Amino acid sequence: MLKIYLAEDQVMIAQALKTLLELEDDLKVIGTATDGKKALKDIIALKPDIALLDIEMPSLTGLEVATQLKLLAIPVKVIILTTFAREEYFAQAIKAEISGYLLKDSPSDDLIQAIRTVTNGQTVYESRLVKGMFDKSKCPLNKRELQILDVMKEFSNTKQIAQAVFLAEGTVRNYISAILSKTGTSSRLEAVLLAKENRWI
């Protein structure tokens, strides 16, 4: 059973999301908040597996909550769920190393799938945001992801990549999924070509 904390300042939306999530047999909402300060306090105390955070909330924004959780090393996967497709918000979310960033007009099935995906250590970013908001001259990848992407120029086999960077194959697969998600690409080759084009590697 995955424990979920939900922070959303619009009560009707919060109630609808809670109902939607609890229709799934493996998901349970263990707490809710309508402001960021309460959300941060509750998440630290309740230790959910997933925190679904709206961006614009009283006291603290969802991004401020995510940043504090990162600084405190709280082991929770954060998914930002927002109506705001703004480049500055998305950039802050990447910096806070959130696990997911989805728009509220996304299909409900996408949210459920995103929750299960981030639980497995992968990231899920709304493709419209990745493609439409990132200036592709700005690299969205961290140092480890760039290292793996660089090795992908030489090897296409996951086992070979894992051996080259001294990581487990499963860990490498998770990194590759993050690379594809963050760059908005659909294949390893496309990601490598994009990186070369923008001189990230």
C-alpha cells in the first residue's frame, strides 16, 4: 500500500483527488493540507511515500515545500500537480529534484501511472512542459545523468553501460528513464543526438 499526502488549497479539487486516488486498491491518502506550512510539518511527521503538492498555496508554495524536504533529506517522492505551465516554476522544480511534474488538466490515469512510476525511482515530467518550456541550450541533466548519456554514445546495451559507470543495471535503467523524461526524447539515440547537438556531451 502506497501512502500519499495531498496538499491542495482548493478544497473541491482536493476532495476530488482524494476520492480518485482511493479508488485504487494500492493507494491510500494519509493526510491533506490546504497550506504549505502544514503540509511540510505533516510530511515530516507522517512519512508518506508520495507527496502530491500544488504550487501556489498559502504560507509556503509547493516548490518551497519540495525544496525544504530535499534540504532535510526526507525520503519522500514529490509530484508537483499544477495548473501553471511556467518555465520558472518548472526550472525550480528540477532544481529541487522532484520526481514528477504534471498539469492538472492531464488525464487522471496519467496521475495514477505517475505515482507508480516515481515509486520505482523514475521521474515523470509532463512532455508539454519539457518540450515547450526548456531552452534546449540549458541542460536539464545532473552530472551522473550526463555521465551515463556520454557512455551511451559508445554502448547501447544496458549491461555494458552499467559496467562502464560501475552501477547496477536497474539503477542505470532508472537513470536512462530520467534522461528521456527530462529531455523530452523517446529513445536513447534521440537523447544522445540532442545532447551532441547542444554540446552537453
